[in-house]
Amino acid sequence: METFNNITLSKLFINLPAVSVTAIGHTVDEILLDKLADKRFHLPHDYGAGLHAIVEKLLHEKSNSRALLIDEVKKDVSKQFTEQVKTLSEQLAKKTEEFQKLQELSSKQLLDTQKNFTEQQKQRQLEMDNYKKEISVLYEKEFAICY
């Protein structure tokens, strides 16, 4: 244990650019390097337990951040989906209205066509009746001339 109290080693230890941690010996052992370290653990087992706690904390934070990210993505996708449904519903309503107007116009045009056709039939029938009368009159004149 006396090696860890060496001044030369302590100077090198102080000049290390990284964070220094010690877990040398037992709880009762007090050495110079423990006093110079950024973090001291009394036993190597404590160091392992401390690292395990740090890893667990980081995993928990990572899990929470992943859950938050998933929630944000769900919200974003839901919002986009809702907007798309709204847009499509509006488009469908507009197309339905256009279709109904077109149906009404077509119905009106069909009624007008039927009315015109009926009028034309009546006129043709009147013309046919007139032609029949003319033919009948001509036939009677011709028949009267012959007899």
C-alpha cells in the first residue's frame, strides 16, 4: 500500500488529463492517491456497484428519451393523419356537391329533352293527321272525278 503514497507517482497522477477514480484496498486504508482522486471508492466492489448504478441511470434516461421520441413521433404522425383525413373529407364533400349539381343539371336536361320530344311527337301527329285529311280530300276528289 505504501507504493500508492509515493510522491512521484502522485505528481504523475495529478497531471493525468482524465478524471481519476480510485478503489484501492479497504475502507480503513487511507492513501495519498485516494485524496488526490476526483472520486474515491473504499472497495473495488463499491467501484463496480457505482459503475453499475451509472449504467442503470443512463439506460433509464435512454429508455425515457426513446419513449419521449416515440410519443413525439406518434403525435406527429397522428397530426399528419388527421390533417390528411380532414383534407380528403373536404375534397370528398366538394366532389359530392359537384356530383349532386351535375345530377340535378342532367335531370333537368333529360326532362327538357323529354318535353321537346313529346312536343315534336304531337307536332308530327298533327302533321300526319293533316296529311291524312289532305289525302282523304284528294282521294275523294279523284274518286268523284272518276265516277
